[in-house]
Amino acid sequence: MDRLKEKKLFLFDMDGTLVDSMGHWKHLEYEFLEAKGVTDIDEVLKDIQHMTIPAAMEYFIDRFHFEGTVESLTDELNAMMAAHY
């Protein structure tokens, strides 16, 4: 226990341990696309299922002409996720 008193910082990854966010991540793309007015969401989710988030954002910009950059749309998606925590 004395070793713990010497430490100045502890890093703890609680996601997956205390909080299970997988359900939210799985629904997040649907929520994001719905908020953007996309109607054929199930089809789009099939198209992006193996993409990284930046690749999916690029796809959305190309297909739906979303305004913003890959970075700004990713920030928007992350803000939506943060609301679930």
C-alpha cells in the first residue's frame, strides 16, 4: 500500500470494465445519420460496417454531401457519444 502513496497519477480505463458502451456505439451511426436526415440508414450501415470512422465520414461527405470536414463530423459524432456517458 505504501507504493500507492508514492504515485502521482493513476490511469484507469473504465469503458468495458465499469461502463459498457458497445450498445451505444452500435446505435451511434444510426442516431448520427437520422439526425442528418438520411432515410436509407440500414443500407448505409451495411456499406460502412467495415470502415473506420474517418473513412465513414468521408463516405458520408461524398454520398450525402454533408457539410464539414472529416474531422468536424467526427467531432460531432464523438459529442453525440459523449452525451451517452
